[in-house]
Amino acid sequence: MVADLSEAGRLWHTLDGLASEHGFTPSGLARAAGLDPTTFNPSRRRNAQGDYRWPSLSSLFSALSVLRLSLSEFADAFDKRQVARPVPVEGGVFLPALPLSRLHEEGVFDHTGLPRTIMWESVVLPGVFAPSAYVVRVDTDMYEPVMREESLIVVVPDLPPRRHDRVLCSQTGRPSVAGLWSPGAPGAVMPFFAGQSEQESDELPAVSGGAEIWVHRIITVTF
């Protein structure tokens, strides 16, 4: 039987939310349950096709034992819990995260340009961020030296970009582009491509909002 992506994803996000309410990260919960510390890690939740796996019943029951929840209580939380938003944890917050190469996939963003976090993994970053913030992992070297491969980009959709702000331009069906915002009608993004200076980079036309094209402001990049 093939797992329903949305249902399996909702289960993982429900478990993350309940764990964080009890002060556990995914790895902390796994250790407390006597499991391999990587059992609940986001990187192990998807199969080779990118679909969410269902956790094993034994792992789930072990986790619920640590959280002192019955299966019926967990099911009730699963039914009531909305898509997970960043939840404060010790030393940071949970933020939805996805590799740069996957941002063009259908269903990653909703009609307002916000992440449909059921499709996303979760990472913990130190600090306080806006509820709409999300994280993009740079899984290419095409942006070096501005951004290294494996850098994490923190993006806040609610912040309107200003001239020369660093932004991420995303559109369903087309590769996302990080660069500098050049406002106008309709506006453009000057990409940070390897081997090009800002003056040499070709500007890519972009529209903020509508037609599943979004320009979101980058607030920080980890190295």
C-alpha cells in the first residue's frame, strides 16, 4: 500500500509539534525512547521518490510512551492539529525547510506563496523568526562564493523586498533563483551565478505574487 503523502506528512508534523511541546527535538525524542538518534530525523522520513514514509508502529509507540500519550490522544491531536508552524524549542525554533532544487515542484507553496509545510521537512535554527519564515538548503555550487553549497537561506515572505535586497524568486515548474531585487514594472532579479559579477549577471523578469511566481526576501544565510 502506498502511503498518502499528506496523511503521512501530517503525522510527522503532529509528532514534531507534540515533541516540541514536551521539550524534545526529533533526535532527543528518539534517544529518550531508546531508539537510534536518527530514527525521527527529517532526512529519514522520505523514500527515494521524495514521498513521506510512515513511521513504524513500534517507534511511534515508543515515542508516545516518552510523551505519556495514549494512541487515542495522539489520534485526537492528529485530527485537530493544523499544519505545523515554527514552534519554540530550547535553543531555537522549528522552521520548514526544503532543498533549493525542489522549490519548483507542484504543491510546495500555497496560492499565497507560503510553504505548504506538509511537503517540507523541519530544521531547528537558533533565534526568533517570523511565523511565515522558511529555510532553503543550497544544494548546488552555482552560487559560490556568495553562498556555498549546503548553506541555509532563511526567507521571510511577509517582508516586502527593497532595491538590492537579497531575494529568492520561485515559480512552479521553473528553477528558483537567488539574487538581488531590482524593483520596477514588473521587477527583476539579478542572480548570484558563479563566475559572474553583479553587473555581468542577466536580470530575470519576476512578478511578486500571482501566477504562482513569488519574490521572497532573504534575511540571513548560514555558512
